[in-house]
Amino acid sequence: MSATSVPPAKVRASVLVWDAPVRVFHWLMVLSFAVAYLSAESETWRLVHVSLGYTMVGLVIFRLAWGLAGTRYARFVEFVHGPKTVIRYLRAMLRRQPQHHIGHNPIGALSIVAVLALTLAVGASGWAAYNAMAGEWVAELHEAVSSCMLLVVGVHVAGVVMASRMHGENLARSMVTGHKLAAPEDGIRSAWWSLAAVMLAAVFTFWWLQWQSAPV
């Protein structure tokens, strides 16, 4: 039994699983990607689109660091699995008998890694296109990678809905409250609200500076 999974018999309490920085990262990414995608074709909202792209790249850089030094279920070592584990979990889902995981399940972990990688690719291609560095093909690449990211996000949302129904728990709500059903000893001790506050302050300050530099 892995450290991130728990047999149903042990599930008996609501415990803190997702720290505040992970939750703030998640919802800021959702907001930034949604608005950036919707504003992609508008010249009027170009600065908003670019600013949110930079925001997403900054958030991913933080998440990579937090994935190494963060709390138990935020660390990559706890939820990134090899291909065999992913395939085994996918087959179990098709049989409607997936193993319950306290943290990210193998399919969810795969989509998270994909989103992190695609965000960096979107940011790099968008920066090159915005600065007219490599011709029209970079802009086309930026659009293609963005569409691929939208597809991954859609698959991730569908997976969350399926897993929530199979396990009888609201996974989206747990990313708001930070709590999931597990044995008390499996919870994390601190939510790290102070770091989450620093994250929010940094993002809002960046947005304010971008707004101040916007042309009239």
C-alpha cells in the first residue's frame, strides 16, 4: 500500500490534506487560464492576456519548488507514478473499482504534470510571439499548445467528476476546504496560510504594476 492511498476501512474522519499554497495555486491557475484563453483574440485585452500568461508561468515555477519542499501531498514524490501504476489505475477505473488515494490519484497526477509542462510551453511561445521573435509559426505554435492545454484541462475535469462519483467524495470541494476523508494520522499539520498570503500579495502586486503601466 502506497503512502498516498488508503483502504476504505481506514476512512473515518475529515482531515487536512491540501495546504493553502496548493489551493491558491490551483484556483489562480484556473482563473488565469480561463481569462487568458477567452481574451486571446482581443487586441483590447492584450495586456490582460499577456499579464495572465506571465502569472501562470510564475505560479508554475512556485509549484515546481513547492513540489520539492512542500507539505506531504504537495510533493511530487508522493503522487508522480510510473506508466505501470497509471495504467493499473486506469483499468481499475474502467472496472469502477479504483483504489482510493488521499492525495492525487495517478491519473490526476498525470494531468497535473501535463498542465505544468504545457504552461511553460505556452508561456515561452507566447513570449516569443508577443515580442515578434520568430515569425508567424511561433504564434501558431502558441495557439496549438494552448488548445492542447484546454483539452488536458477538460480531461482533468472529467476525471475529477468520475473519481468523485466512484469514491463518494467531492474532490473539487476538497480543493477549496483542503479537507478529505482519511485516517486522522494521515492529515498534514499546517495549512501554511502565511505562504499563501505571500503568494496572493505577489500576484496582486504584479497585476497592479501591469495595470499602472498600461497605455491610456
